[in-house]
Amino acid sequence: MQHAPTLSTPRRLRSIAAGCAGNLVEWYDWYAYSFLALYFAPSFFPKGDPLAQQLDSAAVFAVGFLARPVGGWWLGWITDTRGRKAGLTASILLMGAGSLMIALCPPASSIGLAAPVLLVVARLVQGLSVGGEFGASATYIAEMAPQGRKGLWGSFQYMTLVGGQLIALMTLLALQAVLSEAEIAAWGWRVPFALGALLSLGGLWLRRSADETPNFEALAAADRAVSPDTIARERGGLWLVIALTACTTVAFYSFTTYMQKYLVTQAGWARTAASETVAVALAIYLVTQPLFGALSDRIGRRGSILCAGTLGTLFAAPLMAAIGRSADARAALPPLLAALGIIGFWTAISGLVKAELFPAKVRGSGVAIGHSIAVALFGGTTEWAALKAQALGHPEWFRWYVAACFAVLLAFGLFQPQRLRTARIEAA
């Protein structure tokens, strides 16, 4: 390690704000696919069965996740060798390119099989981007946040992540307000992807104007050479990131991105009503993230994990069942908000907990690789698993799957207390 100048608190917070703004744009682009799949699926998968179309679009959603481990390795290497800013910059460039490809891709009626092939390629590009985004942003925010308030400032990663979801959903609601269902299905769904490509340019400018973290600048040149051997020496932390992400990503996607489809396909709601209800829930969930983050600074990371794991194991399945039986927003919002509140104990500290498991020289790679592998295997298949269980006539199977994932998180909190007490982020 070598000496690096210490940044003032206002300068740190300005840099965190810039990094989070780019994070918001990235996740808007990523989640626009999920929210708009109800409309563009027939353009790429022209079948008669709507559920089959959703299964096909969910499969492409999963394909994007398969690229995430490659993106995690590549962008994690850039983050650890070229700087946290370099990783964030490369990530947002790739995301904008993928969104532009989707916006401009002709339908299957014009170019046949080439349409879904191009969709897959665009989703793979976005997968590379988001595979490194989580690790780069988690590392950047964790290193920039002041000591003693890392839980609070770390929560802004998921706050902007959920903000990206919310903006994507609000964009869909705006389209639903000014266009007919037929117009959205014909061409309106392209507008959010084109907007995402433009927003990526703004996010790129913000990230380039942010400061590099003092922790990276303090690394000696020899410590900026990441190899498989250096990562392998941290395999304990890597396996923990994989396990933590595997169990929690299923719960997160179940009650956020999949919930719109769940209300339509399981509860029988109209698309607009489902979108509006999920938008309200996500907005409330978003503003509570700093509260959960600040709470973790008081009760510790382990206390937050034990709360999420215990409550989720007990109540995830009945809450999802209650949402599936709901007839309107008044019936659906209480159980949905309760589920998001349970998840909030974890998501507010997710990036921080993972970053604290690694030393600075492999922090970006460790978080990005572990997180992206687990999300590829479990997060990318969440919607497909839920729809498949429904198609088989047993939606309750998926509900208990979500509860079991919370049980894994609870086990981590119970049996890995030392790893949660030993933060490896150096003061800078």
C-alpha cells in the first residue's frame, strides 16, 4: 500500500452521488426488458399461447444472466487493475449499446429468426455490463463511504437499483397513459430502450467526473495485477458471496420484477393495474433503503441478516399466496410491502457486506465474479421457475422455494458470525 490523499466528506458524497446516478441508469436499462416483455414478446416470439410467449421472453431474460459471470470477471479485472471509475465507465457503455440494439431490432415478421437472435445478442451485451456493474458500484460506494456510516451510504446502491426499476415501470405507465395497448405492442415498447441508450450517455458523463477511491489510489503498482491465483486465495469470500447472492436474488426478483407478471398471470389483473400497484410498492421500498442501511450501522450487519432470514423463512410463502389471491391494490399492497420490508433488511447492506469480505486488490473482482455467478444461476431463472410452476398447476411450489432461500440466508447469519464482524475495508 502507498499513501493516497484523503478526500473530504463533501467530495466523497458528491462522488457517491455520481456513481449512484450511473447505477440508476444501468438498472433502468436492465429492467426495462422485464417490464416490457408483456408487450414485445409477440414481436420476437409469434406464437398463439401468451404464456408460451412469456416463457420464451423469460428464457432470453435468463440468457442475459448467463453473460454476467464473464462480465463479472472482465469488468472486475478492469475495476481492480485500471480503477473503480474505469470499471464503472466500461459497464455503462456496454449497457447503452445493448439498449440501442433492442430499440432498433426489427420484428420477426420482417427478418424471421434473425429477430430473436439479435435480441439474444443485445441481452448478452447487457449481461456483460450488469455482470460487472454490481461489483464495481459496490466496491466504489463501500470505499467512498465514511467510516461508521457505511451502512447508510451503502444502501444507496440498492436505492438507485430499485430506482432504475421504478423509472422503467413509470415509463411503461406513461406509455399506457398516452398509447393504446395495440400501439405499445406495435412500436411503443421501443421508446424506453431508446431513452435508456440516451440516458447512458448522461450516466457516462457523471461517472467520468467522479473521483477515484483513495483505497485504489493507495494500492502499490504490484497489487494492481489480478490473476486467477490472487482471486483463488480469497476463495472463502468468493464462496460466501455466491451463497449469499444465490439465496437472496430469488427473493428479490420474486417480489420486484416478477411481481407485475404474477399479478397478471396468477391474480388475473389488468396490465395497467398491476403496473401501478407495483410502482407504488417499489416507490415505498426505495425510500426505506437508507433507513435499513442506517439501522445496520447500529445493530450490525449480522443483526440485519438475522431479521431478513427469520422473517422471510416464516412469512415469504404466505405473503406471496395472499398477493396471488388479491383482487385489487388495497388487498395486494399490504402483503407486498411486508415482503419488500423483509427483503429491505438485506438489500440495504448487500453490496457492503460482500465488499467487506475482500481486500482492496481483489475487491472488485471478488464481488463481481461471485455475485454474477450466483445471479446467473438463480436470479436469471427466477421468472422462468415461477411461470413453469404455474404452467404445471402448482404455483405453491415456487412460493416454498422462495421461503427456502430465506432459510439459507438465516443459516449464514447464524453460523458465520465472525465473517460478518471482520470488515476488510481499510480506512482512507
